[in-house]
Amino acid sequence: MTASSRFLFLKGIIINKHWIHHITTSPEKYVIYLQQNMNGWSFLGTGFMNSEHQRVEIKKSTDMEEYETVSKWLKDEQEPMT
């Protein structure tokens, strides 16, 4: 359960960080929404786009190791680069 520059390694899933749409945080869990599918059409400047999001839920009470991995990764992402 580690983080690399491009992937987040959790138990049973490896997440490409570029596919993360957004993350909701709370003291007891993280919910990671991944951009799954994009479809739609465009013709002469009009059309629509649609996307579906897969959801990964990490609870502190049941997934402590993964919760700590995501916590560390989020903390590292918030630190200013030097």
C-alpha cells in the first residue's frame, strides 16, 4: 500500500492518479471518484458530453492501512514544492 508519482497502490486496486475526478474527505473515510467513461457527440459546435464515475470508499474502521496510505498521499500533495 504505497503511493508513487503516478499510481496509488491500495489493497485490491491500483489507481492512476490522473483518473481521479475528486475526493471527498471526512475524519472517518475517504471517497475517491474516478473518471470512468466519457461519451457524447459534437457537431458544428453543439452537442453534449457525459461521464460516469466509479467510486472507491476507504473507511478508517475497516481499511486502516489504506486509509493511512491515502492520508499520507493527500498530506504530501498539499505540501508546497521546493
